[in-house]
Amino acid sequence: MPANVVRVPLVDLRVALGNPRTHSSAQVDQIVASIRAFGWTNPVLIDERREIIAGEARFLAAQKLGLAAVPCIVLAGLTPAQRKAYRVADNRIALNAGWDEALLQAVVLELDALAFDLPLLGIDDAEIARMVEPPPPEDTGDPDAAAELRPGPPVTQLGDVWELGPHRLICGDSTEPATLTRLFIRGSAACTVVNDPTHGMSDDDGR
């Protein structure tokens, strides 16, 4: 496999006819932005006649950038069938890769915190927004709305005391001393008393 990279004038490169891979103007613009940000990191693959085997989008980006020459690797000795096959394989095999969505989001969030230009990642704006912006809170309805009563006899009767871990809850009238006597056992006392439910605010003066 050749490892030598040569600079070839852009005017000498030829685009192959019948290449099934297409490149939109938006994608080429993304490659232009990537080259400006990171430099030229991936040579164009060409044959002995300087026809492009792989890297046509990078060639189009170089034209937009007004470059005179680009780094190339010459793949010599390939048959016409091999050249056609590699044009498909070079693009298609890359599409068969997947993403670990959780790790991808973690990387995007880390780069966002570093104020990195996220469009350089090649991810569309809608997907970036989905990963960066927290989801809207789930609508659980009116928190003050009373729950619908289930048909049938009530489970709790007047005077019942419920043990909730270290807490006690009584069903009764809080204005009755007997209710508090039943609730506070073994000399226990309340830490807080709210005598104006439900929010502890007076209806008269708002304090």
C-alpha cells in the first residue's frame, strides 16, 4: 500500500464519470469549514491518470477554497473494476458504522461547555439542539388538582394513624386536642405547625 503523499495541481485532477456518490452543496460547505478549522487531514486517492478514486467531495471543497494543489495518494495498478468497486466501498463501509448515542451526547456537551463551534462536527442543528438543550418538563397536570375519588368505601377512617417511616399521619380534625394527643406519642412534638393550609398564607393580608 503506497504511503507517499504528493501534491497534485487541482487542474490536473479528473472527476470520474458514473460515480454513484453524490455531494450536496451543504455537505461541501461543511468540508470547507472542516478544512479551515483542522487543515487538510485526508489525501485524495487517485489513479495513475490522476482520476479521482476517492475524495471527490474534498476536491470540490478545494475548488471552493481556491486551492492550487491538494495532497494525493496514487493507487497504481488497480483494474477498472477495482477502481469502480473502491469508489463504492470507500463510502459505503463508512456508512455501516454506528454511534453510541450516550457517549456522543457526552462529547457534544463537553465541547459545548468549551465553547467549541459545534456545526464543525457535521451534525445538523436540530440534533445538536436535542443533545444540548434539556427536554421540556413533562406535563403532569395541575399539581393542585384533587385526585379523582375511587368508587367504594374509603380505605382510611377517622382516627386512623399511618406510620410513614419516621413520620406519623393521622386522619382527623387538627383543631381537636384529642387528635393531636393521639398523633404525638411518647412525648414527641411537631417541628413545624402550619395553621393556614394549604400554603401557610393568610387569605386576608397575604402574609
